[in-house]
Amino acid sequence: MEDNTNSVIKWLLAGDPSIIYQTNRDLLNADIEKLNHLRKAIAKSGWGKKFLDKRNNNTGLWGNGIYSPKWISTTYTMLDLKNIEIHPETKEYIESSKILINTLWKIPKKKKERYGDLCVCGMILNICCYAKISSPKIDEIIDFILGKQFPDGGWNCRWEFDKNHSSFHTTINILEGLKEYLDNNYTYKNREIIPSIKKAHEFILMHKLYKSDKTDEIIDKKMTMLSYPVRWKYDILRCMDYFRSSCQKYDERMEEALEIILGKKLTNNHWPVQQKHTGKVHFEMEAIGKESRWNTLRVLRILKKYKN
């Protein structure tokens, strides 16, 4: 078993600088000095450099747009950069974060503007708090999110139209944004945010991460398939990786989802990419149907957290 693990680690360390960095941090417990060195390398080569090279340095945008076209717009490219964990002090990332929040966030006013998209609110927090952006708009987004949480504990982008049940997609985007907000020491309304997060965790857990709480049927089979990048879409691997990173304690209601994830392991102890979300891309990090360093890394760090 140990030889198999060492072989997989060796395979991960032969990957992109972003994979090397996260493997050292999450699986090998490397020291801070080494991690800082590895993190700085993400912007200089591999996927990080490829993303940065696609930026229009005159406008600070990717894909000539803020939110579209998917998935080459500024929003989704910056999510990619955040998820590969480019150094948050990278000049281009900070500049474009400021453009993003100042352009994308507006307090929605009924009949005058489109209703506020809560998935987008989560993405803005995720991207901009990672860069430690200081803006009153951050507080406005927090107020908006807290005011739109449903009684069942989650959120729904269609809050004006569907008032009865939350969305897994919306909820995971908001939870990731709130986590980044707290991790980077923002303090506005923390006393309300922390219990709000706990309610949202319970919403997901009472559904066993992917099932109806009434019938126990699978809500959407796509939620049980492994994808990367995840974009705005929910799946059980994304959720478990979020729970790991947010230090959520093991709950027996995770077990069925964990069993599904474990059951997708290939004979060489790697995990695959099973689906991609249709849209334009700058380039393909990994091919659908093939073994995936991203998904293997994510599964292994989940197992490390919940190994007992």
C-alpha cells in the first residue's frame, strides 16, 4: 500500500507547478520556505503562465469580457488562477480583481436591474478576498448573501422565482466565497457569517451531498461524476474538498458520497476526469476520460483528512 502511495505521489510531482505546490502542501506537509518557492513558480511556467499570457494587459481582461464568454472570460479565468493557487500578490491578479468587483457587482434594484446572481456573489468573494481586495463592495455582497439565505440553510440564484428550495450549485459557490472571506481576516458581520455557514453545511449533509432528503433518490447523476475545472457546477468531489478545506468534521452522512468517489479509482490508483462543462477554454489542462492529477490530488487530500 505504501509503495502504491509513493508511486502516486511521484506521479503528482511530475505534473504542473500548481500540482507540485498543492501536493507538497496538502500531502507532504512541506515547510513554509519550500512552499513559498513552489508557489511563486506557478506564475512563471505551466498553466499559470498560460493563463496570464491570455490576459489583455491594456484592459486587464480575459476573453474581452467580465462574465462571458464562458469559460474564457475574466471571471472564470480568475477562478482558474485562484484554484491553481497562483500567488495572491501577483500584480495582474490584483489589478484584475479590482476591475472585476467594480464592474460585476451592483446592488440589484427590482424592475431596474437584473436580480442579483448569488453564484456570482460567491465567485466575486472567492476571487477578490483571495487577493485581499479592500472595497466597500465586499461588505455590500456580505449583506446581500446573508439576506438571501433560505430557511433550509442554503441559497438559490433564482431567489426571486424559486422560494421553496435551495440549490447545491449556488450554495457551494457562496460557501467557497465565505470561506475565502474568513480565511483572509475580513471581519464585517463574522458573528452572522459563521452560523450561516453551519446552516448551509447542514443543508448539504441532510441531503447526503447528492440525494433528495424526501425520497433518497439521486438529485442529478452529474453531481456524482468527477470534473475539473468545476466552473459554477456542484459535484460531490468539489463538496468534499470544500468540507476538507473548511475543517468540517466527519459526518456519517458523507459516507455514501465518499464510497462513490472511492469507487471511481482506476487500477493504477489514479482518478479520472469523467466530465467537462461545455464552453470555450483557453486550453485543456486535462483530457476527459483520462487520468487526472487534479482529481487524484483532491481525493487523496480528502482521504488524508477523513482517513479514519
